Amino acid sequence: MLTPPTLPALGLSLVSLAVGAAGAALGYLVHLPLYMLTGPAVLVSVLSLLGMRLGIAPLLRDIAFLFIGIGIGAGVNAEAAAAMLRWPLAFVALAVMLVIAMILCRVLLVKGFGFDRLSAVLASAPGHLSFVIALGETYGVNLTRVTVAQSVRVLLLTLTVPALAALMGLDMSQGMAPSGDILGVGYIAVLVVLSLITGWVLERLRVPAPLLIGAMLVSSIGHLSDLSPGVLEPKITLACLVLMGTLIGSRFSGTSPMTLFRYAGGGVAITALTTVLAIGFAVPVSMFLDMPLPHVLVAFAPGGLETMIVMGAVLGANPGFVAACHVGRLVILSILIPVMASRARGS
């Protein structure tokens, strides 16, 4: 965790961030929803597919996750904490949705796009990409097909969820930082140290995105107890969102346009199907919990864990609810994917 990057990796990261910043500027000019995230994702994806080598060093990625977590935690208040008592129904609905999504997506990929049953199971998993790739290597499946389908899912959901939220009338122009006084350097230093310690503990416990979740927990406790009053400087959160968008787009680095066109159809199809399912399950849950539909939708959307948590913060959703749903999604998938993969191998 927080390993210093080599000079070539640092240089590549700076070039990539410059491209991402240009993408954010273009996104602003053409009024893309959540332009600071979606703009870099689009431009970096396009240039990566055209052969430009782009990427973000793990150290910079982890620093961004750290500050994103601190920023999100600043939005936690007593009202958000009290809502935790009403969440069990959401987790039941989420589990049912994941089972249905994986079954339907597997059938769609096999019948409509010529996937073998095992590759279809891994490609249809709504998340947990690193876990999916590890299983795929163990089983010896076509990882290019699986990775392209999964990367298309992450990119499309990064673009689709803000667009749907905008259509529902939500204002995303303020970024993810809540209003309030700016945190002082001393407070930030304490939060960073405590977040690093918490992240290290969570990493040992194999919790996904440990730095992001750890920083959220530390910052949430600090703000609920008024020990860390204030919010992060908006320029910091803006830079972190640009880095996140750049990171998403760089997933296509090394992928040729021909490879994308060959395997992207399945990714588009399963993304559309899982989005429809997420909306279908989010509607009754939002009514029961008395939460805005876009807030529940971003909690149920099968995008990247870090990306969806950040997007939930931008939408003003309960950060604990969004984070808990996405961590819960990965826990459920950790059981569901091997079970379905084992059945596919035995069939």
C-alpha cells in the first residue's frame, strides 16, 4: 500500500492526468453530466483504443482514494447514521437482483454472443473484476473476451448513471464536497494518518478498496463527533475525480479497436440488462426507504465500487448506504461467482 512509483510510471501518470484534465474541460464545454469524471473517462478511453499508452501509478491512485474517502466522510451526519436501521431490506433486494442478473446475463451471452458457459458466467458478473480475472486464469478461459466485456460495463455505467440522474432532475454541478468551512491542514494530517492505519487493518481483513473505505470510516466518525469540522478544499476533490475518470479510461490501454468491436457487444448487452434490473429493484426499495430513486439506483448500479461510491457522494446520497451496498455486492459475488462457475464447468 502506497508504494512509491518509478520515474517512468510517474511520467506516464502525469501525461495521463493531463489528458484527463483536457477531457474534463471538453466535458464541461459540451455539458456532460458529472463532467469531471465522465469527460476524462471518455477521452482517455478513446486515446487508449487508438494506441496511446496511458495509466495511473498505484501510489497516485491510492492517494486519490484516500482523499476521496475523507471527502465523502465529511458528508455523514446524524440523520444519515440513523437511516442504517432501515437498510436490511435493501441488502435482500440487492442479493436477489444479483442472482437474477447473473443468470439472465449468462444466458444472453451464451445464446446471443457465442460465449461458452464458463466465460459467460465470468463476463456477466456485475463487479469484482480482479476476482473474476483470477478465477479466469485458474480456469483457463478467454480472458480478453471477459476483460473487454467487464471494462465496457464499467465505462458505460460511469456514463449512464450520471445521465439518468440528470434526466431525473438532480444537480451534479457542485462536485462531491458538501458545503461548509474548509478543513485545516492539521485536521487533514490527522485524518490521513488515521485513515492509513485503518486502511492497513482493512487490507489485512481483505476488505475491498481498503484505503477508500478506511478513510470514509475515519472521516465519518470525525465529523459525527465534531472532532474534524469542515470539508476538503473543492480543488482537491475535483483533482481526485479527474484522476478517477482517467483511471477508468485507462482500462482500455493495450486493447485494439478490432478487439473492442469483436467483444464489446456482449458488454453493452449485459450493461443494458443489469441497468434495467437495477432500476426495477431500486424503485420499490426507494419507496420503502423513502430515499430519492437516483440515490438507491447508484447504490444498486453494478459499476466499479470506487466509482459508484464517488458518484453517490456527488448525487448527495447517504454515503454509508451507498458504500455498504457496493461492499455487500462484492461479498455476495465472492460466493455467487464460484458457485455458478463450478456449475458451468460441470455442465
